[in-house]
Amino acid sequence: MPDVQKVSIALTGEQLDALKAAVESGEYATTSEVVREAVRDWQFKRELRREDILRLRQLWDEGKASGQPRKVSFGKVKREARKRLAKTGEARAYGD
């Protein structure tokens, strides 16, 4: 394992019990292994959130650049969507 460093963290009793139980059950070899996996998951989710935010900003910018806003009749939008669903037979799946 490259450049391993120790850190100290504070956990609740419940969290510590869960870590120990995972080790005792054989799911993990050590509590450190559990924590490393949790950090990897956190890193992955953090990157996904970052990508989501970038995509939302891009969509926002595209929306702003698409022209002046206009009023929308949501009733009309829903009716049109239901017509499209009916054409594909998917309307039954949504209870319509």
C-alpha cells in the first residue's frame, strides 16, 4: 500500500460497534479496511456530485442562452405528454 499514514478519528459507540462487527463477521480483515472502503466510497460520490454540478451549470447556461422565457401552460404540456405516452402504449404503465 503506497504511503500509508495514520489518522485519528472520533466515532460514536454505535459506529465503532458496527466496524468491529464487520471485522468479527469476517466481512473485513481490519477496522482500517472498513474505513478505507468508506473513504473510497465518499471520494467516488464526491466526484459524481462534482460532475452533476458541472452538468447542471452547463444546462443552466444553455437554457439562459436559448432565448427569452415564455409562458408555458403546464396543463397543455401534460396533455401532450399523455398523448405521446398513449402512442407508445406506455400510458397503461402509469395508470392513465
